[in-house]
Amino acid sequence: MPALDARTSEAAADAAELERVLGTHPDVERCTVLTGTRPDGVPVSTAYVLPRRNEVVQHDGAVLGRQYVAEWQGVYDHVYAQQTSSDPTFDTRGWLSSYTGGELGEDDMRAWLDDTVTRIKSLGARRILEVGCGTGMLLHRLAPGADRYLGSDISAGAIDRIREAFDGRLPDGVEVFQAPADDLSAVAPRSVDGFVVNSVSQYFPDEEYLDRVVSQAVDAVDEGGFLFIGDVRSAALNRAFSAGLELARAPERAPSEKVQALVERRCCTGTELMIDPCYFTALVGRLPRVAHVAVLLRRGKRRTEMNRFRYDVVIRLDRLPAGEVDVPDWRPWERDRWGAAELRRHLQEERPPVLGLLGVPNARVLADHAAAELLARPDRPAVAGEVLAQATAEAGEGVDPEEIWSLGDDLPYAVRLSWARSLPDGAFDVSLVRVDGSARAPEVRFPEAPAPPRMPVNRPWYGRVENVNPVKLRAHVRAQGAESVMPGRFVLLESMPDTDGDSSGGESLRSIQWA
């Protein structure tokens, strides 16, 4: 006990010294250092920094948001001004890999598109409004089965491409128009029964814009309809994604501290909107018509950044087509540690009417999460290659989500996977509901707690106009001769809560971080 008390006291002293050092930086308004303890007793610190606000952030946030949207409009106007794709129904220009910077492969994009179309078709809409329709990859596949299809996009070039694909004459029931995502004034209330916005939310500037899109979509959708918000970048997995991305780009002998600095900068200054699932689950009760929210992992056997770090949301309005069933006992995965084969055997032998599993480790994400944790340690491996090797070894056993979904292919069970609890290691929850024949399966309300609280939506334009970033902060600590108290990671905040009082301050800090 005395050794533990001494270590705790030393950690507190280091935290106080780090706060003092960071407070001398001219672009830091306030800072707080929180220290946690790893299972082996080694303290790990995180420095939460509130940058000194410049006038453009204080007074021109709305203007910056509009500029951000205009910039993306310009990007896609340029993309669609290029020569027409050889297949106008499958135009993937502008779809780039975060890892290579090059265009995503055709096989990956076709798998992504097929899985998206299958999921939307399963929702059963006959009158569809798609916002951010681009050149019509979804429209060309969904409109033939719909009575009416409305498509809007902020880029006039995208709308022109759709018209050209039909030789200037749109099919009966298909309409397209130019408009930003938060302007549905051209759509009559309750005139559609399905709203789709797919792989577009990352170009929204902030939560206020997202709120406008969702509220107007609810107004546009008829009684008993749905909102499908697809391919959403997950704030919950931001650190794991950033760590895996920077390690993939780094030379094997790159110093791990430099890699960690790049991870922090990516977390704090990302250029795309990320949304935590808690934003969507909170819509139940916040918007009166929202009856149910499902936070769904992306399908796909080919592991890509789209199905590893993004998710889909289905928001049901007014009522559920097949009702809802309760899961009487959510079983922690750790209890039985079932893989797909063991779970199949249990279902065949026991034939439970309903089964729920919590915290199934996700084979798609575990290694990147382990890498993020390693990089934040003061005793991190020295170079990038060692981090990768140790992260792979520490990732442990994981389950591929597709192996769980496949149980529904030949067993009489409706299989659903959820990220409603938004866990940072990508762990997912599973429900299996026994179904008879072709009857539609009822929905399941998945647990949402205890999800780690975090800021639900970031502001992509925010990092562009600040004068400080984690790289500069690390350099400042080193220049002050305080490298011995360097934190495991820095987190830049948009606001700093009152941290007087140990537990309340810590919880308040954690509730607003998204990095």
C-alpha cells in the first residue's frame, strides 16, 4: 500500500507540473491533466487543453460552417465536371481510400454498394427521398422498384450527370433537384415514406446542421416511415481508426512518439464530421415521432474502412411494422466466449425464442484499438513496427460480425448487431429472435448504457482556425525541459467544464471529449 500511495502521489505531482508547463503556452487558455491507472498499476495521463479562442471562432462559427459546406460543394463540382464515367450508373470518382489517397477498388465499392442497396430495400419504402444522391448510384438501383424517387444534391454537376445517364429524360416518378442537405423546402410534408442520406453526413459542418437535416427529414416522411442514415463515420472509433491509419502510413522504424503525435493531431483536427451513436439513440424522446432507433454495423466480408469504422442508422417513425420484443436476459459475451460455431450449436440444441449477447469482441477493430492504447502509454514500444506487432499480439480473440450474421442464413433466427453502446474497441451487441416462416421479425431495443460519454458530434472546421495542436504542445513541453511529465495523449476541447471536485470534473471532461 505505501508503494501504491507513493506512485499516486508522484502521478499527482507530475500532473500538476504538466498543467503549469502547458499554462505557459501563449495559445492555451486552460488545461487539466487527468491520470488513470493501467491494470498493471502504471499511471497513464491525458492532457485536456482548451485553446485560447481567436476572434473567428468566437464570432464567426456559423460563417465557418457555411464555408465548410461550400468547400465540399466546390470539390464535387470539380469532380463531376470531369469526363463522364464509362458506367454512369456506377460512378465512383471521388471515393478515395484514407490509407492510400487513391481511389477505392472497384470490387470493394461494388460490395459496399450491394450491401447498402440490400439494406435499404429491406425497409420496404415505395416513395423515397434521397439527399446527397451524387451521380445516382443508389437511385439507379432503387428507383425501378419505387413508385416515386426524389433525389437532391448540392452539386449541380451531379444532377446533370443523372439526367445525362437517362439521355435527358428521367423515368416516370423520378425527380432530381439541386439543394443542400439542410434545405428540403421543395419536398411536401409527409410526401415520402423513406428518407435516405448515405455516405454524406461526413460532409456536414456541425451538429446544428445535422439537427436541421434530421428534423426536416422527419417532417417529409409519412406515417410509419423511416429515415436511413448510412455510412456514418463513428466518433466512438475515431482513435482506433486514427492509430491504425497512421501506423499503416508510417515506416516500420518511425519513432512511435511521432506516430502518436500524428494520431492526436488527426483526432483533434479531422476534416470530416464524426457522429457518436448516442446522438441518434437520444432522438427517442427528443423528437416525438421517433419510435425506434437501430444503430447497425455495416455488412461486408471484404474488410474496408467503410465496414470497419462506419455504421448505418435506421430511425422508425410513429410505430414499428412488426412490433418489438424484449430480451429478458442480456448475456455478457465473456460468460461463454462463444464464436459463431458455438453459438450455432447452442441455437440448434436449445432453440431459445430470444437470445441477447453483450460486448462481442470485434475482429475488424481490435488490433487498431490495441494500437491506440499502446501509443498512449508512457512505456510505448519505441518504433511503429513494434507497436504493430505488439498490438496484433494483444488484440486477443475477436469475432467477425459476418460470421454472426451468417447464422440467419440457414437458421430460423433474425440476427441483429448493434453499436448502440458505442464502445471504443468496436465491441458489438447481438440479438437473435426466432422467427416462423416468412413472418417479419420484431425489432429489439438494444442497451445503450454504459456507453462512454463523449461529445456526440465534432466540428470539422474547428481545427483549421486554432493556433495550437498536439504537435506544438509536445514541442512546448519538451522545450520547457519537462519531457518527464509528457502525457500519453493530448485532447483539444471546444469548452472546458468546471473541474473543481475530482469526480465531477473528471466526468464532465470525459463527457465532452470526442478525440
